[in-house]
Amino acid sequence: MQEISNKSFRVSEIFYSIQGEGSRAGLPCIFVRFQGCRLRCSWCDTPYALEFDKDGELMSGEDIVSKVRQYKCNFIEFTGGEPLEQAGIIELMDYYIKNNYIVAIETAGYISVKDIPKEVIKIIDVKTPGSKMHKKNNLENLAYLTKQDEIKFVVDSKEDYEWAKKFILDNDLSSKVENILLSPVFGRLEYIDLAEWILHDNLPVRMQIQLHKYIWSPNKRGV
């Protein structure tokens, strides 16, 4: 605990829910959503977590541990906002690894993932052109991928899909990670269209939908 006792984090929310995305969709999970992100994706569904100082709560590492301990679950995901903007995030991940949690981090991919502990599952969101943020992708992060990690593309159109397909093939992503995730922007791309594009191209990816948006209201927070 000492390594995080003097660390401060800007936290948007901490909650216990069903994992809605990725290869572990459907599993109970504790989410720690951090406040602050430098990107402004056109389809962002957590705009309340973007501003660094306007919203959120300042919490110590001990505060976070105390809150997380309320939930009887050993799967924790750090998300945002952008968790890698938090100065003590590496130490916090180390703490949970040492305490036998399954630890995942979802990152927008513009900050280096080099120092993330090898035990942590990295979910890297590669920005497509429809996000208006694709020029911010840090391609050096591809060198730090392991098989347990996941690459996610949020797709807004056929153009986004074709861009993602080229990125996947050009970078041989299927040899780097077990799970490449393609997710349609909720309410803006028909699921059947994305499914048929994937099947037509025999693309080695996993299509996903945001499960939590069907269990609860699409705009409900804390789920």
C-alpha cells in the first residue's frame, strides 16, 4: 500500500458492473474511470470524463483501494478519460497485480504503453478517421503488444471499416494479439452492415457490441 499511499488520482467514477466489451464481455468487473483525456473523439460516449479539472473527484490510492474493496470481484479495469494521464497509474496497477487481481487497462493509444506491467491486459483503442483523432495514434505502441492484449477499432462508416482493415493487414495485427475488436458506433452504424463486411472479407476479427447499453439505458452512468 505504501507505494500508492502518497499518490493522487482524478477519478470520474468507480463502479461494479458487467463487462460490456472485449473478449471478457459478460463478466462481472470493477471499473475505475479516471478523469481527463486530451482527445476529443467525435463519437465519445463518456464526455463527462474528458475535462481534467472541471469534473471528477481527487482521490488517494488508499481511497481507491478502499472503494474497490467493497466489491467481491477480482477483475478490475482502469478506463477513462485516459488512465495513462494519471501520474501514479503504473504503481496502482502494480498494487492490484500483487494482490492477485486480473488487471486490464483501456487506453486511447496516444500515450506510450511501454511501462505498463506485463501482467496487465492492454486494450488499445486505435482511432479511425471517423473519430477525427486518428492522427494521434501512437504507432510505437504496436511494438509492446503481447498475445493477451486487445486492439479495438470503433467504426463509424464503411470508410472507417476499410481503414481499419488496411491497418490490421498492413501491421499483421493477428500475429500480435489474440483479439482484434471491431465495434460499431452505437446508434450510427447498423450492426448487420459491419457483420456482413467482416464476413465478406473473412477478416480475422471479433465483432462486438456494447453489451451494457442493452442491459441498461444507453446513457446511464455507473454501468
